[in-house]
Amino acid sequence: MSKLSEFLKQGRLKLNYTQEYVAEKLGVSSSSVSRWEKGEVQPSIARLERYVEFLGFSSSIAYAILASEEIEEPRPIAEIKLEVYSKEAYDAIMKVVGDFGVDVTIESKRLRKWI
């Protein structure tokens, strides 16, 4: 179990919250909360921040714990949400990101019409 997953679990238990209650408040499944607390998967940055703040802590604590963990796998350093209205703009943004030489995970790619 990672330091982060142990922190999440102990924080929840200290408040006498069930995984189901936390899941309902965060808008996720109870199995997601369980997997986060077991260290099977890490929540997204946004969900991690919401979880930690829900427990009454500053999100900077979660970042400090993540930074202190010695793991081999890549970890997210940012989560950015953009609305792009043209393929040209999307391509330009992806070129800039690519120029930094960082790996990018795209969860959704949907162009919107600008009205």
C-alpha cells in the first residue's frame, strides 16, 4: 500500500466515513474509492484534490505525499482542460505540448462549434 493510499484510508476512517459515503460525495463508485485506498490505481489529479479536501486537508498535502513516494511509473504532473474550436488550434496546442517532450494522455477529443 502506498503512502497516499494509506493517507486516504486513514483520513476516511478517522472521520468514520464509509467508502460508499465518500464515493457518493465525490460522484464516483465505491469500488473506485476502494481501489484508490488499496493503491491499485491512483485517482486523477482533480479527484485526488476533491478527495483530500473532502477529508479536510489541503491538496498540497497530497502533492507532498506523491512527491515523497519512490515509484518507477510515470505520474501525472498536470491536468488541463481546454475547449478547442478548430482542428488547427488543436494541432497547434498539441505541437507546443509535444515540443516540451512530455507524455500526454488525452481522455477526450471533441471539437466544439463556437457560436
